[in-house]
Amino acid sequence: MMKDRPEIQPTPDLLAMFGPHRASTAEEPSEPQTPRALEIGRRVRSARQRAGFKAADLANNLGLERDKLSKIEHGKRRITPLELPRFAAALGVSTQYLLEGAPTGGLALAFRVAHSKTQAAGARQRVESLLDTEARLSRAGSLAPAVSTPEAAGVLAVAASIANRTPRTRLEAQRQGQELAGETRRLLDLGSAEIVDLAGLIEQHFAADVALSPVDEEISGVCAHAPGQALLLANSRCTTGHVRFTLGHELAHHLLRDPRELIEENSEDLYSSNYLERRASAFAAHLLLPERGVRSTLSWLEVTGEDLHEATPAGRRALGYVMAKFGVSLPCALYQLAAFKLLTFEQADTLKNGLRACEVLRTASQLFPSASSLAVATGETRIPTRLLDSAWSAARAGKIGLSTLSRLLDREDDNDLFEEVFGSDTSVADAP
């Protein structure tokens, strides 16, 4: 005869936070408001609004009555320890965010990356590796600080203002993304020109490390951030245009201080109907493909909206040239042309389904010789400049071991790496 299992009790710290767990009743009384309950309720409400959920939809997803969710959001009812993980999962945030706000500390962030459940193991392993290297370099006192430029401060101020205006419609989300992209271009003095090195631009201005890595095919990008720490990763198994769009999209999450400390997205997420994702995608599209630059290019090529709609030879060549010049994918180019009212969105959909990016780019090869390469996945590995420079110097100084450097480089810790680091200096002892 099996013994009854003992009831699992919440840990003492959770009991202190929430009070003892009680079974819910049909008529659950309101509880006295406490500062902690009010703050947690505020975070729940903020995360719900940022995610674009109506209160009724979130309550339904959680199996709660609408009035109980309202009481939680207004601090009149505590979230129990058993409910907390369900709220965090439904809102796309961590339990730590709901309890304490934005997380701090590289090691804590790396731990969450390592232990979260997902099928995208390769992407998370690479993020974990980069964050672990950052933590090791920081402990060794060898990490150059990540510093934003004065120009970026203005962008962050605009982003903070926009982040406080949660988009409630698709059009509002698109306008906010366009507004932030326009201000980013203006404040960084980018004009209407193409951005050649987007990764370098992000690292230079926004105190964020940027990595490219050929990871799981289903993942387009990852944004991991906390106060004083940010890492943007794009999957280089995707085409160059898609990689650039992904970096722009993840940059929007970073600038707008998305409360989720780890955001993984696939191709469908990048074009999601979720208002926050639409805002990030609109930012990426307008940052990479500014209207004035596109109209100027089409005017130079003497191409009209009708040429584009009818996919005439001149229209296809112009489309390919715009894609190559500004480094964007076919969907991004077409939907921006629709946003500029050079096409309707229905026409953009038809062209997206009827055209092949590689063929469109090939038509522009005479104007832009390297155009065809945009439709090819490079599979390259890009290591964040700040981490790479700091790790190389730290390894030569013996402050970190070659195993840490090899993990960052994603290569073997062998004699070739030793020779590259120390050259012919065989007197150097093994680093700790």
C-alpha cells in the first residue's frame, strides 16, 4: 500500500513574499493592498499591455475569472506561488521580472539561458557561451566597458517615450516603429543612405554586443538584455537580407527595453500580428529602407509604381537593385514599397508569392555586381568586437585560459590557437 505523498510546501522566501497558499474558493475575498502586491500587479498589467493582450484574453488563457485578474493587477489579490510560473509563461516574461523587475548580473542571465526549456538548443548554447565569456572577462578585470554614444542617448530617450505608449492597434504599432526608426536615423546622422555595417553601427552606439552564428534553422534571432548588458544574435544560416532585418528587429527590442530578458524569434515571429512585434518589425524595415532613399533610387532608375506592380523587366531590376543597395530581403522591400504607397499590400503579397528573390537580384547584377550574394546564406560567425578584443588581450596576459578563448571563437583549443595567441614565445606558461 502506497503512502500518501507529503504536500509540497512553498519555500520560506516565497511564503514571505506571498503569504501561505490557500485553495481558491468560489467567493474569494479581497485582500488588503500591500506595496508588494501593488507592485507585482503593476508589472503584470504592464507586461500584459506590452504583449498586446486584452485582460479578458489573458484571464481566459490562465483559466481565471476576469474579476480575479483585475484584483491581481490592482494589488487586491496576491499571485500564489503555484500561479506565478503560469503568469510568467503567458506574458512571455520571467518569474524574476514579475517579482523583482528587470534582472541584473551577467551570471544570472547566463544561468537562465542555460536552463530554460526550448528546442532551440544551439542558439541558446551560443548565447550562453558568449555571456559566460563576458562574465569570465569581467571577473578577470579584462573586459572593456560597453558605452553608449551621446547620439544614442537621444535615441534612447525617444524609445523610452514610445515604450510608455503601448500600441493598441496594428497601425499605431507601425507608426511607432517608423517614428523610432526616423529619429534613430536623424540623431545618428544617417540621412537616407544605406547602412553598410549594421552590426558595427549597433555596437558603436548602443552598448550592445552583436554576434552572428549558424545556429538552429528555426531560430532567426535572439535578444538577451539586462541593465548594463545586451547581446543581439542573428542566425547566419539565413540569407544576408534576413540577417540584417533580424538585427534591426532585435535592436528595437533592446532600445524599447522589452521586459523579457531573453527573446527568441523565428521567421513567423518577425512578421507577427502581435503589436509589439509589429512595432519592432516596422522599426527594422524603416531603419534599413528609408522612404526618401527608396524614392530617390526609383526616380534615378525612372521606374514607376506600375512597373513594380506589373513586374516589368525594369520593375524587377529596380526591385533587385533596392534590395541589394539597402541590404534587405524581398518581403521587406515589397512591404516597404506598400508602406510608401507605391504598391498596395495586396499587390505586395502577390509579388512576394510570385517572385523568387534570387532571380530578382540577378536582374540587378549589372547595376550592382554583388547583388546575387544577398540571397545566399553565408553561415559566417561574427564575434562581438568588444568581447573578441578583450579576450585576445586577456589570453595573452594569462588572465584567462585558452579554453575560454576557444569557446568564444567556437574552435578547437589546439596548437594552432596557441601559436596565434603567443607566437613563438614558448616561455609563456599555461593560463589558468
